[in-house]
Amino acid sequence: MTGALLIAGAEVNGVAGVDVRIEDGRVVALARGLPREGAALLDAAGGALIPGLTDHHLHLHAMAAEAASVRCGPPAVRDTGALRVALAAAPADTGGWVRGVGYVESVAGDLDAAALDRLHAGRPVRIQHRSGAMWMLNSAAVAATGLASGEHPGVERDAAGVPTGRVWRADDWLRTRLPDSGPPSLGVIGAELSRFGITSVTDATPDLRPTSLQAITRAAETGELPQRVHLLGAPLTGRGAGSSRVTVGPYKIVIADSGLPVLSDLADTIATAHAVGRPVAVHCVSREALLILLVVFADVGAMPGDRIEHGALVPRETLSRIRDLGLRVVTQPGFLCARGDDYLRDIDGVDLPDLYRCRSLLDAEIPLALSSDAPYGPLDPWRVIAAAVDRRAPTGDVVGGVECVTAAEALNGYLAPASDPGGRPRRVIVGAEDDLVLLRVPLAEALAAPSADVVRRTLGAGYR
């Protein structure tokens, strides 16, 4: 798209029949009956024109890698036999490896090297747990990566000190022992995001390597990735992204449920980030992790922009503390429609009311943003919006029905800018950037049955 564009007959901010003129990347006029000379014409046919959506937490390169990986969990694979067939049929990468993703214990139990050898021993295999926290390697992969000599604390060992093939939260370290293929292309991911109406993303990958940072920046600048990108994993000090389409956000900190931190160490990390002017974005998926974080914030203090990532379990008694500290929550109710049955089966009943809260956060006046955590959760924002509305597990059971929000409130969770998750939703106004989404129907109709099918066209500087 080049030059001026006139979008005719759109519903804008609830008003039907509005024409929208866009020039030089900005909305320059909103009115009925705007002159059409000198502009390309797009007939909205009554569809709503809304700001482009922001996914406030995902992992771009993990998404691209997953697209080239074999699925090892539901719904594609549900049992041991199906996993064996999937691994046998999986193509190897250029280094001869098979890369699997999405594994969960309901498929074939706890996997280690010995268990994986019984499934596929002929080629080196590594499978990522669907949580993203662990890799499981067969014996060929253990040998190829030299795990026996590995000194990373995430390398699990048996009583004799022999690696089991399970490696926890050691992605960067493990990558140094794999064939170097470089960061994957983001073109396919950009197209998928565009299909859903997403024009901006926050990459929540912690401690991005220089090569990953450069690759994301290059993809955004060249248009390979048409979305604007906000980075949580940019280095705490030193040179940041350095691009008009790539910005640096809060500093990502992971409180791993596999090993909780020393409080003084967490406090030092937060204080260091604050000292250089960066808020923090802290990964919290367990009750214990959240309680530790709140204790530390009470000690070192919070600064505007500090955020809780996931908030998978938020005890009701912590809501006032979260609000008083000025924290915001970036959560993923899409996990309910993807994994709700597992939660109902495996999570203690006392914890279920605290799972992926939405309604109570809004009622407590805590800024709330929605996101996907893709590739670990469903990417489709319309599916996430539907999950926030009905909170239904795959079998139809409702998980924490008191936490339901309206579709309009859920959409607002995607409309705040990446720099202000949970803040004021963006609107289509004169002077606004042209990152916009044209729907096929009026907004009320789209929200009555949220679906990506309502997205007709994604517009913006990255889509020209």
C-alpha cells in the first residue's frame, strides 16, 4: 500500500458509515463523505475499523522453530504409539536432529533418555515440554551434546551422576552444544500474526542473544516481520534494539518453579534494573513464585511499568498488594481452552479459583493485558478473547466461571500499546498511526462470537 488510502463506509468507535483517510502512516481525517480524489479506495462495507491488536507476551523465534518441529502432544499426539509414529516420520534438520515440541506427560509419562530410546533411538532427538521449561534428549542426543561433561545446573543427573537426558531451563547453554543453524526466519510467523489482526508484539524471551536480537531487528526493519516489536529480553545495560520498529521494554526475570530464587538475589536483580531506569517483567506461574515476588517488591519497591507475567495462580488475598504496588498483570486465559481439562484433573481444587484470573483483577483496578505466550499457548487472539469470556476447557467444562469478562473487556486487553499493557485502549482517531484492522462485520457482531474469520484486512506501515 503506497500513497493515500481512503477507507469508505466503516464503523469507527461505534459510529457507522465513517470514511477514514490515511496519509504518511497516519489517520488524517474521519468523517462521512470525505472526498475520494487522490487516494486508493477500500470499501469497508460496514465492517468495523479498529486499532491493530498487540500480543503482550510471546516468543518469536520459538514460534518459528516450532513451525519446523514435530508435534509431540495433544491434539496431534495422545499416546505412546502415536508419539513413536510421529518421531519416525519426522524429517531431520540440517544437522540430522529431530526436534519435537508440545510434550505433556499424559502422552507417555515422564520421558528421559532411556524412555526416548525405546521410542526412537536411530537419530538424535530432543523434545521440549509444552511448558517450555524442559528439554528431553535421547541417548544419541545426550552423547552429541556432551551432557556428561556439562556443568549447567539444569542438567538433571541420577544418583550416580549420569545425565538422565532431562535439561531444565538451559536453552541458551544447550544451544551452544547443538549444530549452529542460526535464528529461524520470521516471515511465516509475521504472516500468521497479520492474519489475526496483530500489528504489534512483545517478545518475552529472556536474555536474548545478540544474534537473536539482531535477527528480530532486521526482520522488523525489512518487513519480513511486519509487526512492531517490544523486547523484554534486551540486555540490561549496553546497546539496545536501535530501531524505530523495535523498542526495549521492561527487563525479563524468570522465577522458575523448578527452583525458587534466593530472595536477596532476586532483590538485587530488580534493584539493578530499576537503577538503570528499566521496570521488570517477572515470570510467575506458581503461588510460591508470586508470593516471593511480592515480598521482594515490598522490600525494594516497585516502579511504574513493573509487571507480572502469566499470573497463572493469583491468590485472592494478594490482589490488594498487587494493586497497591502499582503492578500490572499480563496473563493468558487461552490456556484454559487449550489445557483446561488437564487443570481440572491435575490442579488442587483449592487452587482452581486462583487460575488465570481476569474479572477479579479488573474489579481490583489492576491493569490487565491479554496475550498468547505462543508457541506454548494458542496464538489466535480471538480464541483467547473467547476463552476469557466463557473459560471453557476443551470438553466444555467451565474453569473458574466467576473470572469471566465481557468480550469488549477482553478485546481491550489486546488494544493497549505494547509500552502500556493494561492501559487505556487505543482508538481510531485523527493523528493515530495507521496500524489498523478492518473487520468484515460491525464490532458488536464480531464480539458476539469471537473468531479470526472476522478479520478482513490488516493495515499499517509494515504491510505496504
